[in-house]
Amino acid sequence: MDLAGNIEAYVASAARMLGLEFDAERTAAVSSAFALVCRIAEPALAYPLDRLAEPAPVFLPEEIA
Amino acid sequence: MIAHEIAARVRAREVSAAAVVEEALARIAVHNGLVNAFTDVTAERARAEAAAVDRAIARGDDAGSLAGVPFAAKNLFGLAGIVTRAGSRIERTHAPARADAFAVARLRAAGAVCLGALNMDEYAYGFTTENTHDGPVRNPHDPARIAGGSSGGSGAALAAGFCAVTLATDTNGSIRVPASLCGVYGLKPTFGRLSRAGAYPFVASLDHVGPMARDVASLALAYDAMQGDDPADPAQARRPVAPVSGAVSGALVPRTLRVARLGGHFGGEGAARAAADRVAVALGANEEATFPDAAVLRAAAFLVTASEGAAVHLADLRARADEFDPLVRDRLLAGALIPAQWVHRAQKIRREIARRAGALFARFDVLVAPATPCAATTIGQDGLVLGGESVPLRPHFGVFTQPVSAIGLPVLAVPVPGAAAGLPIGVQLIGAPWQEAALFSAAAGLEAAGVCAAPLAAAFAS
């Protein structure tokens, strides 16, 4: 799979959806930054999360104390 | 310039607050050019506040626990009359702050004197304080090196002796990383402990406010002064104030604490590993503990940070992207594009793993881990070799701090001076939620044993 090409295509179209205007140079730079997001995110995306797990939109530490 | 000693001398009329502030302003005038810690020096304000402290003492009033102590705040804290630049060029086109941030007001109420605002990474999104608009903060221990970030000015101002307490914020490590690289103490309290009102936001789910200082007793005085209920912060927990100064003065024997060294993800290498091992041994740790799924938590914090951070700035990213710091802009733009499903997943992961991490505190009071993977690197350096692998330096400085703040646990970063070829390096003391006092007790023990200390950088010691 051409991951780099996929990322560049995703970045270009998602940016348009958000009203962000990128020229070719910025598309390349943001694609590189987005590739780093994808790489660092991998462990979270692979984590076997329970389908019904609740989120922590605001984390409350007392839940674990 | 040790805060608790200054306060004691000012209160005892051995020195005036006015004299203390003049000495600090003189040091800043001579040396700030070398360090670039201050972006705004509020000399007029500082002199007026010092005069008020001296008048209170002359009247016989209680001038406060921080009477005459010079402090400064990361430039994302509101300071009345000063533009809150938050490390950016964009914000400085806005009107000056109308009021002090809550944390600033609390230090002022305790008698501290505000010297100004400190350099930082743009919008707090960085670990190196190589700010393109204001220039990099230079580490007082070696001006060719970074001070860490994003609260780089807050760390460097202490190591250079410009002030005795600084205010900072920590979302993924922004207090603990500069504390490590500048060799000073820093506290990231439990999430929700201290009000963030009046501090420019970065990531609502993860932002913390905290103090930095050159000794444990002064850090405790500042933290105690900063506590208090503030209805203006919706993320603050409604809990009673829990002072820690007693834990510092009364607990020189930390062996009553149950301490473990974190292994696995938190092992570290080289000087970072050795410093954490040394601290763990000094605290009587005889067990290694495993923090659950640290890499997963780090990834979750990274996703939440990038996405929420971008949301704050979306309008400016659309209209004036060229005005952002190039070191920050492309990461904010990439963050804006993260699929919502990934962020939902990250928030669920935080809660699920937090519950598992909580089980560790049934067995231990303090967990010991390195604060940074190495000591201060060279300004402009892009890469780092760790474990034989090349990694991008700037995001990697948070590898040990990010998983811990992701679940809101309190951390006190303690400095081990000269640990890495003459440079300091910091160690995290990680506690159970709301148990900051245990961390102060451990840190006071380490300080008393001579394991941890925050001497002025050699070039600034005279």
C-alpha cells in the first residue's frame, strides 16, 4: 500500500473540508507531520479497547484512588 | 536566591523587599541577554509590590509566607497590563491582560513580587523552547544547549538566579522537562488540583499549572500559596486545600514511604537511568514496578494534545498560518486533521489504563522514573540516538513524562546535579492522586541526603 500517497491525499482533502488552504509545499510539510502522528498513534490504535468503554473527556483522578 | 530564606529575612527585617527586588532586577539586566529567559520585565510593578511588602512589615502586619520573594511567570499567564503572548507572534497583537491569572494573584497575596514574564515554546507546544519569535532560551549550565520546554524560561530563570520561584504549566511534561534540563525542582500536581484560570489554554484535557523552585521548602511554600478554590476554572476539583510545607519540615526520613523504581518503558539509559536508580536506592526502593501500557498512554496523550491543541487555533490556522512558529505550525495543522474516532479512542484509553495504574498505589506511595531520556541537547539539534535507534528529538523528550500526565498523577521532578558529564538531569517522583505531600516528603529526604540539589549554574554562581 502506498501509505505516503494515501496520507498526502487524506491531508489535502481533510484540509479542504476544514477550510484550510494548503499549497503543494505546505501539503508536503503537513503530510510529513501527519505521518509522525500516525506513527506515534500506532500503540493507541492497536490497543484492544472494550467496545463499551467510557471516555474520559475530563479526567477525574479520584476514580483510580 | 532561595525563596524561603528570602521570605524569612524580609519578615525578620534583615533585608528589605525593595533591596531584594533591586538585586534581582540588576542580575536580569546584566545576564538575561545570555539566557533569554525573560520576555517582559515588569520593573515598575515589582518595585511597587516590594514597597507594599515593606510598608506592611513596617506596620507590623503579616506580609505573607512569600514576603518579598521575587518570582516570574511563563508568558502564558495573565499579568495585568502585559500582553499574554503565550510564546506567539499572533497573540501579541491582542490587548494586554486586564487581570492577573489566579496563580499569579495567589503568589502576590502571599507577599511574592512579580518580576515579569518568561520565554516558552509557542502555545506551549514543544519540549525545547527554541522559540522562533523570541529566540531560544539558553541553558544556564551551557548556553549552547536547550533549557527544555515548554516552560524553558521558567527553568532557566531559576538556574541563573534571576528569581526564586517561577510559575509554569505542564501538559505532557512542560514543567518536568525544563526542570530536568536546568537542574531545578518542579511540581506537576494532580490534574484538577490548581486553578488554571487566566492561563492561556493548550489542551483542556491535560493542562496543569505548577511551581518551580531551587529547593523543596520553597517549592512547598509556592505550591501551598497557589492552592485554593476557584470557581473560574471548570476543570478544578472541589477539594479542600492540602498544605505540604509540614511534610517538608517534618519528614527527613523517607523510609516510611513505600517506593518502587519503574522498569520497562521507564528504564531509561545512560545518565538518565543512573540518576533514577540513584534516587530509587536513596529512597530505599527494593522493588521494580511496571506501569501499565505506558506506550499506549503516551500515544493517547499525543492524539488528544494534537487534536485539542489545534482546535484552539483553527481560526488563526485558516487566516494567518504564516504567522505561527514554523516549529509548531505544521504539527498544529496535522493535529487539526486527526480523525475524531482516534481521539474518542484515546480518551477511552486514558480512563481504562488509569484504573489499572491506580492498583500500583495499593502497594507503593512513590514511583521513581527518569524525567527525560538524556540531559540538555544542543540548540538546533533534530535527532537523538536512544537504544541504538535514531528518533526525532523534539517529541521524544516527553517519552517518560507524557504517559504519567496522561492520567493526571502528581509528579515532583527532582534534580540530580552534574549527573551527565557535568550537566544536571531530573528524576520523576510519581504519586497517587492527591498525595502530593508524600512526594514532598520524599524530595525533602533526597535533598537532606545530598542526592538532589539545585545549585546555580556555575557561570551565575558569583
